[in-house]
Amino acid sequence: MLRLLAVVFIVTALARPQTMYEEQNVEGEGVDIVLCIDVSGSMTAQDLTPNRLEAAKKVAINFVNKRQTDRIAVVIFSGESFTQCPLTTDHAVLISAIENIRNGLLEDGTAIGSGLGTSVDRLRESKSKSKVVILLTDGENNGGLIDPETAKEIAKAFKVKVYTIGVGTDGYAPMPVNTAMGIVMQQGKVSIDEKLLKEIATETGGKYFRAKDNEGLNGIYAEINQLEKSKVEITSRTKYTEKFFPFVVAALALLFLEMFLKFTVFKKFP
């Protein structure tokens, strides 16, 4: 029986059992991106489902999930601007910051210049070779401490590429309005300063997009995702560790025990 067990261990050792450990190194250059989102009252218009702001938040979260190696920040603006989340690679923090965006956080209005200016300031000290702002709005600039022309020149000075997105259908869109009778739906005129948005995008090396529905907005972010590819190299290394040695030791121990018992306990006398 001892010899049989020894043979089993020897056969197992000859099969060379191994453990495998795989290690991946991710190296490359990501893109620093600021998502600049309009949160003015008109973003509650329901020409997108359920409204413009919620649709913008949803596609922003999907975009974040696809940019695994990039640092991303979130800036919101209406009559003023605010950094909702600074540059980070922590996607859980980013998604939470986007989910917490809502209308009424800031003074109402549409300060495109302030939103862009704050976004560029988030990228001012970035060492990344590629710096991008994705600015989404549904209106015309009507306030803020920085005018859009100045913000555009600042973006050019810091080599920040700006993609601009105009959100809203043509003509009129249903908007909830607070009245003495409560919230009622009224038709509000869609007024997007496409000339300004195109100018900002063109002069900074970006591109202007128009989103008239949810599908169009999804397609725009998908296109930007393709245009701004991160340069990432993933190298894999597999390490094998031999595990046959304990089986050899066990087989030798069993053979030694067999020989010991053969000449002692089980020794045959004539």
C-alpha cells in the first residue's frame, strides 16, 4: 500500500502541477476632460425624455464609464458656474457628482462664458497633452462674469479643445413653469446661439453638435468618445510556479517508510 501511494505521488509529480499568476501593467497617456453642463431652468424642458437635464446626466454617466484611464471633472453653470467635481479618475465619485446635479442649485440664467472659463481653469495646471471641454447648453449667453469671447481666448491660450453641444428641438418645447396655480406646462421657444457655439468649437479645434432628441445626444457623446481616444498600452505577464516538489518528497518518504518497516516490524525470519 505504501509503495502504491508512492507511485501515485510520483505520477502526480511527473504531471508537473503548477499555479498560474497573471499580471497586467497599464501604461499610456489619458485625456483630461471637463464635462460642462448647463443647469438653467430651460434645461427642464421635456423635448428630450424625461427632460433635457436628466438626458444629459444619463449620457454623461455612460461617457464616464467608457473613459477608464482619463481624468474627468464636472462643471455646472446657469447664471453662474460651479465645479461639481474636480479632475479625478475615481468613477464612483464622478457618477455620484453627476447624479446629484439638479436644476435650482445656482442662480438662474445662461452664463456660457463663466461655464467655459471655470472649465478651462480646471485644466489650467494639467500636464496632459490632450485637454478637452465638452460644453452642453440649450440657450443663449445672458450673464456671468466672463463673456464667451474672453473664455474662448483663454481656452485657446491653454490649448484646450472645446466640443460644444446645443440641446433642444426646433421651434418650441414643453417646459414646466411655476405659477400661482402650481406647476403648469407651457411652450417655450428654443433659442440656441449656434453661431457662438460653432465659433468656440471651431477656433479651439473642437466641433459643434446639435442634439434634438435622446438618440442624437447619445450619438454625439459616442462620436466624441471616438474622436478623443486615449493612448493606452496593456502588457500582460504570466508567471507559473511549479508545485511538484511536495509530491516528490511525499513519494520518497513513503518509499523510505516501506523499506524501514520491511526490515523492522515486518521483517521475515527463516
